[in-house]
Amino acid sequence: MLNIVRYIARLAAVAFLLASALLAQGVGKGKFIIVGMGTAPDLMTVRAQRVIAGADILLAEEGSIPQMWPELAAGKVVWEWPHSLRKYYGADLEKIADPTRRAEAEKLGRIRHELAGKITEAVNSGKTVACLQGGDPMMYGMTLFLEMLPSGVATEIVPGVGAFQAASAALKHSPPYGYDTSAVILTMDDWDGRADSNETLMKAGSTMVFYTMNLDYPRLFAQLKRHYPPATPVAVVSDAGYPAQQKVILSTVEHFLTEVDYRALPVNRHLLFVGKFLKSGQARRDFTPRVTESPQPH
């Protein structure tokens, strides 16, 4: 009898150690997963579909689920974050003198803090929270959620088809190729204190791709004209990845502001490409190899 009791005790101890090891690896726990949803509903990956199917809670920017992915919300709890949630993130509130702006910064900070608390509580209770983000979350996405969560919270990122990839496909040209250049610079509008200003980046002459949130077009093209030849091709791609809505507008550095009604472009739904790749394709400049002569015997 005593041997049986000892055997059962050993089994219990082994089971406890195994359970502890699994918990340490996050097995059986909940998880917070950022999911890249692509630029169109049918550009969602198979992995994204699988993750969402197994999620208990969906988190997304306000209005995006009913607009983009309504069928995914069936049977799920849905949380939303406001469009401006990223605003003032990391700012020193003591340095915001304007009382209206400071009040807004404090409010958004509270929302971020409360949301991080809700995510942490849900994950610790064994639930999976899937944060749905259009395009690819690693390109100007909301990865700040990961930064706000405690280190012990299990997390994952599922990549998606981003606007750069979808818009490049719409152009049917590969942006790295520029005849005598082979780099692409992905950027957005300048802001105060930014070290790698766009005009600094332009000096390389590489292909440039601008995410157009709050983009000051007249200022940008004044800068481009100082660094790119007037005939340098320019393209705007709107609604990339939507075959029925996708639109491509072609122009040049010299004529863009007069040829294109940039004020009428769909807000936050278009990218701007600047570079020789739009005409040169994959053609490369031919370089004559330098021949090193062998030393002649004396």
C-alpha cells in the first residue's frame, strides 16, 4: 500500500513539473496576436484566418471591422481603439504647454493604459486577443500595443500583405530597380525633430515611396525638384489590392502638382512612388569591368 501511495505521489510531482514547464512556455495560456489583414479582404493570409478563427476577442481601429471584415466578428467579443490612439505616444506631457493639446494627450494616454490592462487581464485568464490591422502591421502599424504589455504576456505577430507590396504589384514594376540604383526608401511626411528628414534621404537618388498620412505635397515636391531630374517618373496608387477600386496616376516630378489633383486623392488610401524604376524596369546600366594589368617582368 505504501508503495502505491509513493507511486501516486511521484506521478503527481511529475505532472506538476510538466504543467509548470508548459505554463512557462505559454502552453495553455492566452495570447495577444497582432494580425496583418492585407490591403483588401481577400488578401488575408491563411494563417490570419486560422488565428482569427481561434480568437476569443477581436481588437481593431474603430469602425474597421464592420467596414472591412464584418463576417469575422460573428460570435466574438469586439473591442475598438480610437483613430488617434497613437497621437502623443511617448510625448512628455510636462512639455505640452497648450492646455487643450495636453488634455487630449492625457485622455489618449488613459485609453492606452486601460486597453493594455484589458488585454493583459484577458490573456492571463486564458483568452486569445487578435488585434486586426490593415496591410502589414510592421509598416507604420500599431505595434505600440506590444510595448505597453507586461513582459510576461505571450505575444505574436502575423505578417500581412502591406500597401507597399500591393501598390508595387499594381504598378507592375519592381521599385528596387532604378537603372543605376538598387535601393528603396520607405518614408512618410517629416515631423519636428526627425533626424532622417526626407530631403536628406533624397540625396541618394534612390526610389522613394511615401506613405501619405498628412503629407504636405507642395513642400515635398519643392524638395524633390532640388534632388531629382524634372522628368523623373512619379506614380500614385490608390486602393491598392482592390481590383475594382484600384487606380494608378502617372506623372513626373516637374508636372505632378499641376497635373494631379492631390487634394482629391483618398485620404490614407494612397501611396506615392518616385523613381526611375517606373521607366527603366529591370534594365541595368552596363559597367565596363576594370581590368588589372599583370606586372611585366623586368
